[in-house]
Amino acid sequence: MSGSVSGAEPAVSATAERPRPGAAFYLVFISAVVLFTAEIWISVLGVLWALAGFLSLGPAGTAIVAVLIVPGAAFVTWKLAVMALESERDLLVPPLEDA
């Protein structure tokens, strides 16, 4: 069979490179990360402010609640940036053509 792929040859050439991202890639990526990061942190500040007012927490109580909430928000922000980068990179790869 002349068209069959042998087990010794890779299906994709090792020299095949991913396309390099352009300015639009970075613009969309940075814009998305800034927008959603701002939403996350404004929500965190709003929750802290509401809890401090509703529960009549002083500065020490607010700091304790912040210590509980801020690490989660930081993790979500980091995960958001990683997922946005991966999704934008996936858009750079052209779709496979059906044979």
C-alpha cells in the first residue's frame, strides 16, 4: 500500500511549526484577561464590602474574611489567564481537512 502510514514514521512532521501569533492574538488575549480579571476582583471587593457592612465586621474581621476569599480569587484569575492563552493558541492551528 503506497498510501499507508508505517508505524516508524510520525503522522506529523517534527519540523512542522505552529503559526506564530500576531498582534491580534495578543490584543484579544490581553483584553480578555484584563476584562475578566477586573470583573473577578471587583466582585471580590464587593463581597468583602457587603460582608463587612452586613456582619458589622471591623478591620480585623474584614481582614480575616479577605484571607479566606483572596486566595481563591487569585487562583481563579491565574486559571482564567491560562485557559484564555490555551484557547487563543488553539485558534491559531488550522482545522484538519477531511479526506
